[in-house]
Amino acid sequence: MTPQLTATLERELPAAASGCTQSYGRIVLACQNTVTAIALAITRDVQASEDIAQEAFIKAWQQLNQLSNPSSFLPWLRQITRNLARDWLRANR
């Protein structure tokens, strides 16, 4: 994780966890390339990877209050993305 991403997450996660959509939007901007790349590596489909990334961010937003350790956010988000991409593969075989 880059120092810039770490700083963004440390700064924005508390506000996002309290419901601030602007803070979560900044988190999305900081993480979107990583999330989309994970989905693309698994699906090998650009459109699907973009849809999966969007779904991953929505799911993370809806479950953000369940995240007990803010430093686990990025690994947690990556796992959500991998799970959604694998679900997409199973559904599209």
C-alpha cells in the first residue's frame, strides 16, 4: 500500500464509517484502479470488471460498520472483489 493511500484511508475511513458519503467517495477514487484490476485479472472482461468494482464498493459501503479494524479495509475490499469476480465467473460459464 502506498503512503498516499494509507494516509487517505486513515483520514477518510472514520468519517466514512460515520456515514459521510464524500469521504467514502474519496476512498473509492483512491482504490478504484486496484479493485478494477483485481476483477479484470479474474474475469478477463473489462465491462464485467467495472461492474464488479462498482458492486464491491457498494457492498463495502453497506457493510463498513462491520469492519472492526480500519487498517484491514483494503485487504477486506480486495477479498470482497475477488469473491464477486469468482461469483461472476461461476454465473457466466
